[in-house]
Amino acid sequence: MLFFSSVLTAAVPKPGDVIDSSNVAQYTYYFPAFMVGFIKNGNDMTESSPIHVGDIKTPLPPESFRKASEKNIGKVTINPDDLSLTGFDFCGYPFPEVKEPHKSEKIIVNYYYKWRPADYYYDDKRIITSASQRKGGRIVRSTSKAACIVFVGRTAPGFQKNLDNPNGLYWAQFNHYMQLAFKDLKTLQWRYLDTKKDDDLWSYIPTLRRTLRMLSSEKANPINGTPLTYDDFFGFDGKLSQFTYKIIAEKTMLGNIAMDEEVLYKKHPDGYYDYPVFHGPDFPYGIADTYVVEVKPKDPRYPESKKVIYMNKINYQNMYSEIFDRNGELWKGLQMNVVKKKTTPGEDSYFSSQSDIDFKTGYWIQINGAANVQDNGLPADALTPGMFYTW
Amino acid sequence: MRFTKSMTPVFKVVAGMAVLAILMIIFPHKGRAAFEMPKKSWEIDGFIRNNTGVWTENWDYAETNDPLATCRNWLRLNLNGGITRSLNLKAEVLAVYEPEYPRERGGGIKANEYNSFDFRELRLDWRINPSNTLRFGRQIVNWGESLSARVGDVINPQDMRFDLGFTNLEDTRMPIWMVRGLHQLSFINSSLDWVFSPYMEPDRYRVNRIPSAAATVNSDGSFKAAPRFATYPETRIEEMFGTHNAMIAIPGAAPGGSTLVIPGAVVGPPLCYMYMGPIAAATATGMFGTAFAGTPYPAVGAYLVRVPKVTYDYPDSSLSDARYGFKTSTPIAGWQAGVYFWHGNEYSPTMRVKGGLAAGLNIVAEYPDQNVYGFTANKNFSFGVLAFDGAYRPNRHFNTTDLVKNPEAIVEKDHLLAQARLNKEFMIRKLNPFATFSLIVEYVGEFILDDLDDIHVPTYFIPYHKDSHTLLTSLSTGYRANMYKYGLTLIYNAQGSGLFQPEFTYTPDILNSELSFKIQWADVFGKNDYNYPYGLMRDSDMIILTTQYNF
């Protein structure tokens, strides 16, 4: 009854609307609860964050990816117990038309194998910037760089060939932290094609001048005292086989679904955005239909009882993620911000950054990774434990 | 850097390496795609740091028990950037200042002993392609898996003049000139890391720097001063004789009155023979003879100290003394495994007695060649990460006190260091609901694979054991997004000594969280003063405050 009443009383957002503390009650249907709090009163962390609704459309995956997806219609089957696929060559969405049976499972594998650039990195013109703040503290800024190589399912023009892959990888991700307190700390993550196999992680510790193997089975542990965890990246980045999935709703949401990269850097030339969530007239939100998916861990020791992710139906980019602790209370809220881009070969694309807000500690971090350079031909062995720290 | 004639062959070798690198570019290589590495922008950063520490115990052998243990001030500046897309420069300058310390005053420590202003690292990186990098210049390289001991960490010598709780191994490693190659060999899914390093540094930087000599002695036999991190000076005698006052005889001498003398035998390490006690001139002459190189004597009635003439045989700059080695790494069934080999010199000396004791105690401090054969392996398990490291040194030189069988005081033994480590991160939500605890447990074993033959640590009566076992346990966590960090380290050696070190770090969020304050208590314990390795320092407990600002 409450659900229907909220739908019935909700205003329908349209381009030009401004949603602020005076009228947010009419729009609660279109946001997760934590976003309503930011609009209303900043959740006592920041100033009230009004949202402007724009004529914003969800960016589509690149055309090459869409064509590869169409080829999978009717070809791919799924085992709902372990989410393994038959007839899938990792190119495109395995299920571009999502129908029952096993709709939840098909959606989650579409999400898992969503479009990624064949590779990306950050040059020195624009790097990853982040702003964070402890409760009652000052804003702290830091920078980092990253690179990623995807080994299979490469659809970009000129990069369709799968890379030589003796280690059976899906992708390799490198991060280089430049905050002065741990300057030149570098990490390498390997994600395997075998969805049952744990990721592998390495860290190059500059004070040791050595690469250490890191524990990867505890990917839900906080990273370096921040609310970030490896499983939370992009809203949800856990191992497929370690969770259960259920579509609890399909609904229309308002989100930061297509930011303009040039506007972002024109307004914030140094890349820092010192607020937990993007808001205001410079960053209008768009309307998108979403799957609302409940993700629950199979491991009873997992620190989160569940995640609720709001997944854009068109490009499978998460818009929001709500994370609940073992007592079922809201612990963290994540907002993903999608930025429109072009790949090096010239296809329209996008990239998602995120903010993490930990409501238990009052700590938030806003990461702006919009400015990567995509589809460049990074060679397969650039991101190996023996070489990654030479970047 | 000194330019000598003998370096010409070295330059030929370096030129050969450059040719090799060019060949690597010419030959097709999987890693050499059309991709061009992005050019690195220029960055300057660094830190200012102060370590201020106080002793918490008095030294019974020091004239003053002023508590200042350390006041070390550091300025490190880094300049990094791309000259071209493939050529990068890294220059790291380190300036250190320490004042004169009251407990060292009069102890023979030079003014400015600890001060320095030099390049810590200065290198050119040639990133040929993403799979091949060459590095030329002054560098520090660390191989192996151990965090607490130098198992595979064999390349750089160490500055051991400042030590204990407020330093880590990184701070004490000394850079050396080298060419280093880093390669990803796709065809065997492995990486290769090699180093070639001729000796181009001044002598004192070619080997471990150690605190200068032991305590100086007043005419009444009391001790004047000692280097702050030197070991308690009388341990070399107490273990053998249970007293500070002992006589050490050379063959044939039979000083009267002392039951502690072992007639006909020579005891003690070659470097330092001491007699402590009143002595008449005639007896002194009778005991030690008149031809006694390099030793001044106090007046009759005073304590007599005999120090032999010591010369140092440092590694030279010739090609035959150059250091070189390689390391591999390969993923195999979830393990990351590899082997390494290093040919270099021992960085701590052994003492060779030349010509026998009767000839006047001429000692040569040598840094003999050594070959190190090692392996490493690590794997991620559900319960944590396991890592292993083993380093085997055949025919390693040791000093022996049995100069009857070994007149030059040197024996060769096969030596093994073995390390195993567990890393784990976990949550204890009742204690810390929002951050992890990091646990490290590391075991290091040292094994002499032959008979011991009375081998001792040079200059001290500290015997080696056939096997020695050390366990390190470290636990840490942080609160309020690491504004407050707590850590606890316990190191225990099975001979009965170790280190207990709690620490607390506070990082306020002023100045972009780049200012931090760390307080540590280094509590060294041991069964006695001559218990190796930590008991030697058991009077050197300290509390240290480290303040650091990164910029």
C-alpha cells in the first residue's frame, strides 16, 4: 500500500525540474532513501544537495558491442545454479533480450559481462582525483592513476582479437596511488575467467621496495581505512558464484547517468569535486528504467547482509547501491556517476566513477575517474606481477 | 664516484647491455605492440621527518646517562618525470642531520658522523616497451619475501649505525650503482629481473657501515663513552669467563695469579684482545713482548688494552669483483614462484689473522665473495597469504676462536636462511566495526649445515648456534579512517631475546592529512647481555616520537 501510494503521489520528474529540500517528498520514489537525505539536508555531512532534472538519455554501449550482443540472441544458455554459460564467447551481452526463465540470473550475467573498453589508462593530463571527509573533519584530496586490460570479449574496432592468456584472465586492473602519505603504492588485481576462482591481488609497497601478494578472499574488507571495498566497486564487483540474486523491482529512477566530461572539467579544472554526490545545475540528472536487484552473500561471515543495486536496463551501469550491515541497517550508500566519452578509435562510450558514503562513521569519498583513455592497444603482459610497478 | 683505469672493462659491459637492449627492440616481441607508453609528468615531492627518542635505561658503562637517544632529522626530496615517452628520470636526495650525543661524547665518534647530503637514488629508466625496462644508476633493489630479515635482500649493503625501532630496513639500505633489467618473458609466462653492479662507490659505502669502535676506556678502567647503537662492550668476555675481568693469553704466556687463563690456548675473537686489571710493566713486557704493532699503552698500574693492527680489504672496482644476479617469477597453479642467484661480497667482514698472533696481531677485515642461491614462493589461500623464501650460501666465511686448528681464524660453512610468512586481514567487529586488523606472522630460521668449529660473531664472544629461530608477530588496525592507528610487534628469538614494540600513530586531517605523529616503545629484552642477536642491545630500550610531514 505504501509503495502504491508513493507512486500515486509522486510527481513525475521532467527536464527543468529542480528537486530540493522543499519538494523532495514528491520525488522519493525516484531515489534511494540516502539520496533523499542528501537532497533534504545533506545527511548532516554536507550542504543540502538540490538535483536538477535534465533532458539526459542513457548512453548506449559502443556499436561494436551492441552488434556482438545481437549475435548472442538465442545462442546462449545459463545454468542458474552456478551461473555458468554455454555458447558464450564473452563478446556482447549474453542475453540482450532478457526473458524468463531465470530472468534474475540472466540480468546479473549481463551485468557481469557488460561492456568494458578493451583497455584504458590515465595519461598525465587528467588523472583520478578523489575528495573525502571524515565526520567533523576537513576535506582531504588525493590522486591516483589506473590501467586495465580486458583479455576476452574485446569488441572495439581493431581490438577484437582475444589477447594471449596463459593465466586464464578476464581482466587485469592496476592502480597507482599518489596521495603523499602512501605515494607510489601500486596494486594489481587479476580477475579470472573461472567465476569460482578468487581474484589475485598484489601490492607494490614503496617503503619495502617490493611487491607483496595480498589476501584476496576478504574483498569485503575496507581498503586503507576508507569505506571502499573491492566488492563495492561500480556498485557491485564481487565474485558471481559467491552471491545470490533476486530482482525485487523494476522502476524508474533519477540518476547521474550521462555527465558531460568537458563540462565536468570546465567547472572543476583540477578534477576535484568536494561533495559526496554530484548535484546542482551543472550536473543534471536523467531518468532511467532500472532493475532493482537484491544481492546476498552465501558466506554467513560476509560483513554485509545484502546489497540493493539499481541497475540501468540499457547499459547495465549501476546508478546506486545500498549496502546493509548484518543487522539489516543501512550501512553505506554508493552513487555511480556515468560520464560520456569517446574511445580512441572514435566510438561513443562512457565510464563510471563512484562515491561511497559510510553512514555509520560519517565518512564519504567521491572519486572522479572520468578521464581515462580507452581502447589503445595495451599489450597483454603490461600488467603482470613482475612488471606492473614499472608503470 | 671515482674514475679509475680498471673501470674501462665495466663500461664495456655496460655498453654490451645497451646493445642487448637495442636487440630486444629490433627483435619482434609480443610485448612490443604499437602501444606507446604515456609520458610521465614531472613531480617533486618528499618529506621532512624527525625522530626524537630517549633511552629508558641507564648504561653502567657510560660516564653520562643523558637520556637523548636520537634526534635524527631527515629531508627527502624526489624528482620524477619523463624526459621522453620512454626515458624517465628519478632523483631522490636525502639530507640528514643529527647533533652530537652526550652518551657518545669522547667516544671517538667523529663530528658529523651521522650527517649526510647525497643522492639516495639517481637513475634513468628506459622503458623500451611495456614488457622491457632498463634502469641505469644508483638504486636500491629488494628481492625475496621476508619483511623482518635479510633473506633474499642481498643486493644493497646496510647502514647499521642507526637502528632499532624507529628505522626499518628501507631506511638503512645503502644505494649502489647498477644496471637493472626488468623483463616479461611472455613465451614462458615469467618475469626476469637482473642486476649488474660494479663497485663504483667509495670504500665505506661498498659494505655495511657499522658503529665505529667499542667504548673508550678511562685510565681507571671505567668506560668513557660508546657509540649509541654499539653493543654492550664487555659481552665478548663475560660469556666466556663470567666476569668483566679476564685475561686472554697468547700461546706460551703464563701470567701469574689468574685462574681464568687457559694456558697454551688462544681464546677470543681475533680483533680485540683485552686485559683488564692492574699490571706491572715487567709483567706486561713479559706477557706481550716488546714488538707490538699499533697499540698505545697507558701507564703502569692502569688498565691495558691491546688492539691489533687492522687493515680493510674492500671489494675493488675490477670486473672480477663486480656483483651480479637475477631473479625470476612465474605463476604456477596459483603460486607465484621463482628462483634467484646473486654473486657478490659479504657486506659484513670476517677477520683474517695474518702471519699468526706471534707476528703481532695483524688482522685483515675481509669481505669475501659469496654466491647466494635462493627460491621464493607465495600463494593466496582462504585463510591468508603464505610466502616462503630460502637463501643458501655454500662455503660462507665465518670467524672461529679455535686458532690452533685454524691459525687464520677463518672457516667455511654452508649456510641456509629460510623464511615463512602468513599475512591475514580480518575483522573483529566488537573491537573495530569498520576497519580490518592486519596480522603478520613470520618465521626466520638460520642454519649452519656443517660442524660449528667454534664459530663466533667477529669481535665478540658470541657463538653461533647450529640453528637459530626467530618469530615475528605484528598486529595493527586503524580507527576513524586511519586517523588513529595502533600496532604491536613482537620479535622473539629462541635463544631467549627479542623486541617488543607497541606503537600509536595519529594523523590529523589538517594539512590534507600529510602530517603524522608516531610514538613507539622499543623494548629489547634478552636472557643476558651476550645473547645474540637482541640481548646485545637489551640496555638500549627507547621511546621514540616520529613526526613526519609529506609534501
